[in-house]
Amino acid sequence: MEDRGWILSLQSSIFDCRFSTWGKLMGNGIFITGTDTGVGKTLVAASLAAYLRACGYRVGVMKPVETGCTEANGMLVPEDAVRLKEASGCAEPIEKICPYRFAEPMAPSIAAERAGGKIDVDLLLASYGEISAEYDITLVEGAGGLMVPLLPSYTYADFARVLKLPLLVVAANKLGVLNHLSLTLEHATCKGLSVLGYVLNRISSETSPAAETNREVLSGLTGVPCLGELPFIETNESRKTFPLDLFELEFNMRLLERVLLQQ
């Protein structure tokens, strides 16, 4: 297997991800959301994309809107979308993967308004349809959380519901996550969204009693399964995902598969 910095060889895998039942995922997708901004959605999404790619699956990705984009050569660069594209090997142009790109780090609806435009949800749905038709599974990453607006009265929760995609929720494993995650899961239920599970992601190297006990407490607060408790890692240009052997150990892929096959 080639090593491009964000894909490591799985020489002695504890889990053969190429077993036949994964074929039933053809054409399916997952909507990856978070309890807040900065909780590691892109890190988790890119790691999952790279892992599935390493298993031999064609992985599509989409970041419908990205704000806070940097500028290079007169163009806005959606760094999260580029990271997803690189990790997944998705061949679609970045303009399709991320149809809307804005410089200001704001909610998409506000960023679009301040840039003199408006987000066309139909265009986003069409882009997703074109991508998902070409890949075995497509990962769609939102921005912020479910209540972040794409339009003044249209949120990412509404978008996920129209796409009919189940959710994978990324939460920062820190003090406060009990409330943040519980509210996110409750809102998903209110919106009629299916939740595959949540991931607790360490966003700091600092230890805390809360981070050590959150998983156990959450198991009593919600019936939604925890798909993994991921350790803190430093990311840089040469490491844009979790090392895949570590991701395989910490992320419950079997549970994800079992839940997906129930859809």
C-alpha cells in the first residue's frame, strides 16, 4: 500500500475491513456533524475516509460550504475540503466537493449574505447526487453543529434530513460535553434524524477527570452508541489523519457497519 503521509500500511490488521457485507453500503452516505466548531470533525471524517479507502472502497466526500477559507493566487482555498479530498482519493473537482467557499469565518448563511450571495440548496443536493452516484460511500461533513444555518431558516439538520443520511456526531472529549452532546442528540431526534453513533475526540493533550469519565457517564445518559474515544494527536502537513492502525484500534468499525446495515 502506498504511503502518502496520511495513509499508513495496515500490515497486521486486527480487522479485515474487506468482508463481503460491506458491499451492501454501495451508494450510501454518512453525514458527519459535531457538537460545536473545532471539535475535530474534519480529522475524524478524513481519517474514516482514508481508512475506507485503504480497505479498497471508493470514497466520495463533500463539504457543502466552507467558511474561513484562506486565499491563494486570488482563489479561496477550502482547507477542510482539500483535506477530505486528499484523504479519500475522491477524484471530483474541489468545486463540486465544496460548492460554496467564503473568506469570513461565520455561519454559512451570514457569510453568503455578507459576500453578496445566497446558498442554493438545490445545487448542493445535485452535487451530492452526482458524487454519491460514483462512489461506494460518500462522507458529507457539515460546519459547526446541526443548528448552524445554511439559509436564514434552514439548518444543516434540515439538509441532512433531505439527504436522508444518518449522522455520525463528533464531540470534544472535555468538560461540558455531556450537555453539548445530549442536546445535539436530542435535536437530531426532534428532527427525525437517524444517529449511527458519536465519537469522543480529545482536542488537547491535557488530562482531566471529565475526559476520563465522559464516556461512562454518557452511556447512562443516552442509548446512542459510542463509536470510539480517540486520543489527542498533533496534526500537520505530513499527518492529516489519525495513523490508520491507531484509528482501527480506537474506532468501532464493526458497530458502525452493524448499524448501517440496519438502515
